[in-house]
Amino acid sequence: MIKTVIFDMGGVLLRTFDSAPREALAQRYGVTLRQLFDIIFISESSQQAERGEKSDADHWTWALDQLGVVPEDRPDFIRQWWVGDRMDYDLLKFINNLRPSVRTGLLSNAWLGTRANITKHWGSLDPYFDVVIFSAETGMRKPAPELFRWVLEKLGANPEEAIFVDDYGENIKAAQALGLRTVKFCSADQAKQEVLAMLNHTQQA
């Protein structure tokens, strides 16, 4: 029996619906979009921010230093970086409707300021989930096994009683290794269908 369904945020709930602003930034600073993405989200500096070892501001300073962005252009750069992102409220409604049959959790690799920034721009995610966890607030980041175990404890579930939805293969593999059922996010419709299929299968078994 499945007791909980856990969702990632970035690339799942919060997605880039318009990549043009980021593509324009990459072109302006002479890098590919992939290189730009890696500096801001994949670099060791970003991972440190996701573990709460440095502030969002310190990470942005490092990232924009790498790109040679002059100080007066930095606020506009950061604004343009986020402007194409949208929160998928239909998916949030789907998640909320899974309750009370199962408990719902959010587990996101995210910087220290994420909770406040999300609330400011899109509203609090707390109403949709029983547990909302941003990695920087814990000192751990996915795919650390101890983070998955900690979240499961918060949700009162064993690994085999949980479904984990994420768009990043390394995190999916880590969850599978612990015994969680997983859904690799490709689209909202696909993820919904797979989650419902798993829930129906386990509840009828």
C-alpha cells in the first residue's frame, strides 16, 4: 500500500515555459544555454548553496563573476533568468487531490532563499503538501540517501510505501536504490498517469 507521494519542484512543478530570456542571456555572454545552466544550477557553488553552505547572494556573485556580468547589470540578469518560469497550478491541484488517501511531500534541491521567493512570486506551497522540504534548510541535497530517509520519516512511510517523482535521473536512481517506487518526470500528463496507475495497482493488490 502506498502511503505517500513525493514530488520534486524545479523541472516538475516549477518549469521553464519560455526559454527565450535565458537563451538571450547565453548569447549575450558568449556561452551556450547548457553552459549557463550548469554555472547557475549544477556547479559546485550551486551545490553548496543547495546544502545551505552559502547564501543565494554569494552563489549569484560567484556565478556572475564567471560570466563577467558587470555589477550594474546583475539585478536585470537575475530577473531575466527567472522570467520564463511558471508554476504548474494544475499539477498542484492534482497533488492536493491525492489527499487524504496518501500523504504528499515536496523534496527540492534549492537554495536558502527559495521558500521566501516561491511564496512571494507564486504563493505558499504548504497548502498542497503535508511536508515541504528545501534542501538548503536541511544541510543535505539529493541524491543523498540520508535526505530521502529523513523525508520518509517525516511522512511516516517506509521506502516501499512511497512514490517519488523527479526529472533528474541521478535522483531517481538514488530513490530506487533505497526501495522507493519512482516516476521519471517527462510531462505533467505522463507523471499524473503513472502516479495514478501505481496507486490503483497497489491499492487493489
